[in-house]
Amino acid sequence: MNERNNLNTRQESRRAAPDPLMIDFPSDGDVVLMLGGLYKKHGRVKEAAEIYDRALVPPGLPEAYKARIAARRDSPC
């Protein structure tokens, strides 16, 4: 049982950690759209929404990407 708890703890800590792509490329709209899309595709809608929300905050992201990211965040798929 302890082994199972350790696995769950490791999985949760990985999910809580910021994605390295978002650290390295916070203002790259293509990275944001790709990563958010992958999360959604795998049923990780909450994580996708967090990626999209964080991407809309820092300056430097072109308005065209902001609009696409906001639309993707609000879409069901």
C-alpha cells in the first residue's frame, strides 16, 4: 500500500509543477496552444485551462495569440 501512496504522491507533484515548456517559452503562443491542446486531448481540462490562463498574463504575447488562446480556453474540445 505504501508503494501505491508513493506513486500517487509523485504523480500529484508532477502535475503541480509548472511545465518546463511554459517556463522556457511563456510568450510563445504556439507552445501554449500545443500544450493546452495536448492536455485537453488527454482529459486534463483543468491543467489546460491553467496553461491558457497563465499564458494570458505576461506581456509579450501578441494580441492575435491572446484571442486564439482565450477562444481555445472557452471551447469544450
